[in-house]
Amino acid sequence: MKRTVFFISDGTGITAEALGDSLLAQFEEIEFEKITLPYINTHEKALEAVQSITAAGVNDGLRPILIDTIVNDEIRQILNTCDTLKIDIFSTFIKPLEHEFATKSSYSVGKSHAIVESDRYKDRINSINFALDNDDGARTKQYNEADIILLGVSRCGKTPTCLYMALQFGIRAANYPLTEDDLENNGLPACLEPYKDKLYGLTIDPFQLTAIRHERRPNSRYSSLNQCDTEIRFVERLFASQKISFINTTTFSIEEISTRIMAAKGLQRSLNH
Amino acid sequence: MKRTVFFISDGTGITAEALGDSLLAQFEEIEFEKITLPYINTHEKALEAVQSITAAGVNDGLRPILIDTIVNDEIRQILNTCDTLKIDIFSTFIKPLEHEFATKSSYSVGKSHAIVESDRYKDRINSINFALDNDDGARTKQYNEADIILLGVSRCGKTPTCLYMALQFGIRAANYPLTEDDLENNGLPACLEPYKDKLYGLTIDPFQLTAIRHERRPNSRYSSLNQCDTEIRFVERLFASQKISFINTTTFSIEEISTRIMAAKGLQRSLNH
């Protein structure tokens, strides 16, 4: 049984997708076809959306699900002409909030965004630049400015995690790759000593690591299971001896790795707002 | 009037934040203090959350707002003991979906994630590596594998946009910086000619560009308003003469720039799901 789901927004559609995905994940046995229609912000686009929705309903023989964050009332009414199950975020939740705050909502998407966005934008850009400048141990001079410094062997997930923290939360995240040289010395690299409170370790299942490394350098010593296994043992011993908290990234998404580390280190998620 | 808002989740909290932020943005005149409590997945953590919520209510003299994506019923009931206005996403929307699908939801967070995540993870990692390898014109040999190639002057937003597309949607996005040399030639750089259908331009207000560049290289020719203005004129003329669609990034968030470009180029957002 296939069901078509439309995520519809007069903005990016990212909120509708995030909410919709968490709801639909609760229905494992159903196959969903998911279609995002962002920037439905004119009469014409709304009518086009109605056509797509209607066509999907005819095609499936079952009415589509519509998950929307449309704020504009005219657009909403056009979409309401379709036969769908509506998960209507604004009309459901704005009323109780208006009542609670004893005020009317501005009810016009993006209106108040401009100023906040400009600050947020700058912070995020600076954090992304910081992550890129301080990726893979390229530089260690800026570690005093870092919110966090991730440690781990090559290809364990450091760079994506740093970039996600920067983009989503404006966190200044550096990362330092633990190489064989570091691991043989058995102590912490000297450049990290002054920043022990900023360190957080990543580890990963050796089988997954070997698979990831094979994609980059097939059939090399670097990607061999033996090498991966040795490095992971070393690195986990180092984390233990230096009392560095760490997370095993094997089964986690980038979002989970990032937010778990931030929670563990007490890093604020201020930029999200 | 300050109101405290809690975003509570047994997972990352990102969905609750996204939904909550779009709702609260509709109430411009109210000052919100926003607190995210992720991974509230045990009895003990739920009781700690109750303490924080209760304390905020006493402190504000007004009950807090609770926006949650808690799925576990026991945890939910513990949180329900607080006096709050609840924006309860699952209990509101799961029921109508269960009725529509004539089935019970699995109602246990993250259960079905593992397999999908592993594919998604690999795609995202590969896309991030692609973005990093093909950042700032560093390489042009892989352009045949690109989903999109962004063009623009230095510091107009190319890199953050490419990284966001990779992280959020698994898009392979390269970017090419248009330098003075390119602009003086007045034509398209030769390495871009074969990929005209993948090109998309970025432009930006010269005043904003000069401000951004000043942070990187203060009081340089590079960051002068005159230089920024000249480059932007050139680049917009190039986009026009080569019939390359473009977006002005000045007032948009990274999410908006990315999703608008993807919509314009018809790029699928499959990875989001």
C-alpha cells in the first residue's frame, strides 16, 4: 500500500519535512512517496499544487496526506479544496498560543526574520569558515577560539560533525586527526594539552571504518581491517587514559552525533533560534 | 513580557525546534527564552526536566510553553504533571494518521531508522567530501559528477550553500569563484562551458559584500566598496549574457538560498526523507 505525502510550505519546506518525517517514521509498514513543494506563495503556484495533489490521489486510488506550514489564508483555502488528510501545523497550534499569549499572531511567514537572520547568517558563516580553517588539524593556532575540538582517526566522522555543528548551531568546532604517529606516542599530542576541556572523542566500529576507507582508497593498508582495528584500539585506549569522553558514531546520524556531543559538553544551541 | 519555551524530545530535538520556531516567529512582540532539552529518554531525565520546567514557571510567574516530540508514553506522562501549555506533536497528529492508515503506529522513536540512516549517512558523507574537494574551484575534473555548480565572486555565499545542500539533501554541489581574470575575459571560463546546464549564479548586495570581506581582510583593495561593486556588476552582466539563472543572497538564509536554487533547478530533496 503506497501513500503519497505532500510537504507544502510558503517557505523552504524544511519544517514540514522535519515534522512529517518524524510522524511517518512511526508507520514502518507503509510505503510513502514523499513530495516537497516549497515556496507555494502565489495563487498560481497553489493551483498548480492542487493539480499535483489531485493527480496523485487519482493515481494512488487513495487520498494523499498533506503536511503543511502554509500561513497565508488564501493559499490555505485553495489547498483545502483537495481531498486530503491534512496535518495542518499552523491552524492547529496557533490558536492555543494566541489564547495563551492573549494576543494575535502576525500570521505572515518570514516577516520578522530579516534582522535576526542577518546576525544568525554572519555567525553561521564565521563558524563554517572556522570549521574549514581548522579541519583535519590543518591549523592549531585558533584552538583557543574553538567551542569544541573533536578527536578521532581518519574517516570516523569528524568533518561532517564539525560542519553540521557550524551550520545548524553556529558552534566553532575544530577537529584533529589522530594518526599512527600520535597513537604510537601514546600520550596526547602537545598542541592539544592546553585544551583538554574542549576535547571530545569519536570512535567507530572497525568494520564500518574499513568500508568507508575502502571507498576512498581501495585495497590499501590504510583501509585494511587490520589497520582500522589497530587504530581504533589505540584511540579508545588514549581516550580512556586521558579521560576524554567519546561517542561511538557507528549507528548515529550526523544530527545525533552533533546534538549528543553538544548535550554532553553543555554547548548552547542558541543559533537555532 | 518574557515567556519560557521548552523544546523537549527523546531524540535530537531538532524537529521540535524547527516547528516551535516557526510557530513562535508569529508572535513578534513577545520575548521568548528558548531552552532545548534533547534525549529525555529515561525516567530520571524526565524528572529533571520537570524540575527545570517548574522552576521556570515560578521564575516567570507565568506557565512555560512545552513543545515536544516525545513518543514514549511514560515519559510523556511525567512531563504532563507540569503546568504548561503543551504543543504536543505526536498525540495531536498520530491519531488521525492511524485512522487514515487503519493501522497502529510503531510509536517508538528511531526504531526503523537504522538501515535508512546508514544509506543516508553514506550519501551525505560522500556529498560533503564532494563539496570540500570541489570547493572554490580547487578542482574542475569532477564537474561531470556534480548535481550543480555554483558561480559567484569571493564571499558571496557559495561554500555554505554547497555544504548545506550536501548535509541536508545529499546534493553534490561544486562551486567556482569568478575572479577578476574571469570577469575581464567577459566570457565563461572554458572549464565551465561543457556544464552550462549545471550552472547557477549567486550575487549579493555590494555593501554587504564589502562588510563580509572587511572581516576577512580589513581595509584591503579586495574588501573596498569600489572593488565589490565592480565585481558584482561584472558578474551580473556575465550571468545575463550567458543566460545563467541567479539568486541574490543578500536577504536570504542559507536554507532559503539552497532550497530556492534546488527548486529552480528541479533538484530532488530525496535525502531529507
